Amino acid sequence: MAEPDRWNDEIALAIASEEGIGEMTDEHWKVVNFIRKYWKENDVAPTVRVLCQETGVGLRQIYKLFTAGPARGACRVAGLPKPDGCV
């Protein structure tokens, strides 16, 4: 998204659909909302380690939820550009 501040749940659902996610589960939202919160507080996406520790969602599960991975998939659904490094 060119303007991450304009992100909302409807946009997240549309992006998720483009990513091949049929339904956004509570676990999807937990990851996406944490990424958004972290980004708002730190102006950068969380590292994979922080994402997994803070959400309690393991890396393998994140890849099941977002097949494009935490950087491309989860951050995209969260309305953020792919981070320069890993998420």
C-alpha cells in the first residue's frame, strides 16, 4: 500500500484474497494486528523472532497462514510494504 495509514479491515480482506487466503481466521488477525501495532509504535515491521514471541504463533504456522511468508504475505495483508530485511 502506498498509504499504510489508510489501511482497514476491508482492505486487509481484499489483499488476503489476492494472496490466496480464503478466510481470515482469528490467528491471521492476531498476526496482522500485531504487525500493524508494532509498525505504528516503531515505524518498522517486527522481526520474525519478535512476531513469533509476541503473538505465540510459531514460524511454521505463520507460513501456513501466509504462504508468501511473514515479510511478503503477512506484511502485505497488514497494508505495509515488504520490509528491507526479514520481518
